[in-house]
Amino acid sequence: MNKKGMLLLLFGTFFVGAAHADEVTLKNGDRLTGTIVKSDAKVLVMKSDFAGDVSIQWDAITSIQSKQPLYFALKDGETIAGTVTTGDGRFVVATKNAGTVTASKDSVVAMRNEAEQTAFNTEIDRLRNPHLTDFWSGFLDTGLSVTRGNSDTLNFSLAGQAVRKTSRDTITAYATSIFANNGTAGPTNTTANSIGGGLRIDLNVTNRLFVYGLTDFYHDEFQQLDLRNILAGGLGYHVMNTKPTTFDVYGGGAFNQSYYSTPLTLKTGEIMAGEYLSHAFSNRTTFSERFEFFPNVSDTGQYRYTFDAHAVTKLSRWFGWQVSFDDLYVSNPPTGIKKNDLILSTGLRLTFGGVAQ
């Protein structure tokens, strides 16, 4: 092929490609061609054969011409789809079923090509009809202190939580454990040994009102508590439910089964009242706390409560530093056993699926 033929082929290829490309015109007169991918009415993303993905400020755009169907999500909730031209400052969309529809630039909240719209619809369906394996996030907290030489001690704490939260319900599974021993003055003796965990389900009745059910398990060697199992449920209210802050109050009834190493066994009914607060001070630092109070209705005058608080500073997307404080109080422990157990721990936090408190 001679040079003239080669040039004609190159020009022909260029113009055919341009004829099948989308075009965006800017306020300064520049024109960009490629494939429009999506826009959130702040930035438009266009894929170029030579420059890859290009981000264009939405306010800088005066005209859009598309050879492919685009989906426009409008402020009134309507979605229109078709090839697009621009006239008199408005988008003119040639739809398949409704004919030509016009939309002002200010009325557009999102724009997507076919592939992006399919992905968007899939995610919406997933949000509305989630599988049990979807939307889990959580954390694992660890703390370790070891001394050798003039002292011989070991302190280890481990806590974890997994949360599945949707617009309809929240499932929370949690566990915590602490172990310590001391061999400084002779034979190694265990000085702390407790483990607990549970499962809680919150189901939204309205945007504010929810019902909940939970079961807790707890063992503490030094309270002489072989096993405490709590079954509880009731109603709750979302006092505040914003992106940085969550504040819930709730109350109901509980059944407490406590089995001690001594002959003591307790099976009692309880009233349950509690609150939960979580607040993000920044993108890096969050704080959460939960307080639950259980007056005994089977043995009037007796009660117990639990208080948990956590502060976390993110060091990376999945890695952070945590400080935790727990207070477990029982008004009628076995003879010779203290009423309070206080636990303060600090260490590393590993997160998965996002941030969970």
C-alpha cells in the first residue's frame, strides 16, 4: 500500500472512531471525545482511548453528545434513558418508549452508561433483598503483655465483633476473652480467666422504632461463675441515626440463668434497660459505649449492670489502635466474691468489611 493509501486509511479510522464516540464540550470551547462512563452531577468520568479515565468537572460542561444510550437519574426520582444531544442548555434524550425527553442540567443527580446502570441496579437489588452472607463488617482486638526476669507475668485479651447491617435489620455477633497469670513469687498462678459472647438481632419496625432479641453467654473463673446465659428482648428507639452519630435507647425483659461453682444456681426474671452511643470524631477516631441495667424481678432489690466503652484510632484502612473499658457488676455474688469486675485493655484492632463499633 502506498503512502497516500495509508494516510487515507488512518484518517478513515480516526473519523469512524470519532463518529462512534461520545463528545463533551467545555465552557472554554475544548471538546473531549471518548466513552462517557458516569457522573454524580459533580464530576463526569469519560474513558479515552489514549488518556484512560478522565474526570471532568460537571460545572465546566456545556454540551454532551452521546452515541451510546445514557441513563439520567433526575431529582424527581424519574430515570430516562437514550442517546443524548444538547440544545438551548438542556439535555435532549431520545428514549425508546417516551420519544424525545428534555432535562435541564440542574435536574440531573446522576448519569450512567449501560454497564454502570446494570451494576447500579444489581447493587440496589442486593440492598433490597440481601443474602445472609452480604454486608458483614467487623473487628478483632488483641492485647498482649509479657514480662520475664525479675517478674514473670502474662496478660492477654482478645475481642471480636461481626455486624451485618441493612436498612431493615442489624445482626451482631460478639465475643471477648481475657487471661492472665503470674509466676513471679513461685508457681505460676492464673489471676484472670473470663470469656463471653453472644448474638443480637435488631429489626426496624419504622425509621425510628425497632424490636430486638439477644442471647448472652459469660464465664468467669474468679467470680466462680461457670456459666451465665441471658435471653432477652424488647423494643428500642433510634434517638439519633446519622452518619457520624448513632444513639439508641431500648428496654424489655430478660431471663437470667447463672450456674456457679458453688451450689448456688440462679434462674430469675429481669427487666432490661439500655442505651448505645457511637460517634465518629473524625475519619480516624471513633468512640462507642453501651450500658445495660437489669433489675431483678424474681428477687426484688437485686440487680446487675454491664458497661462497655471503646475508643479507636485508625492507622490505616484495616489497622488501628484501640482502648477498651468494661465494668460488670452483680449486686448478689456468692459469699467472698467482689461485686465488680473492671477490665481495661489496649492493643491492636484489625477490621474487615469497613468499620464496626
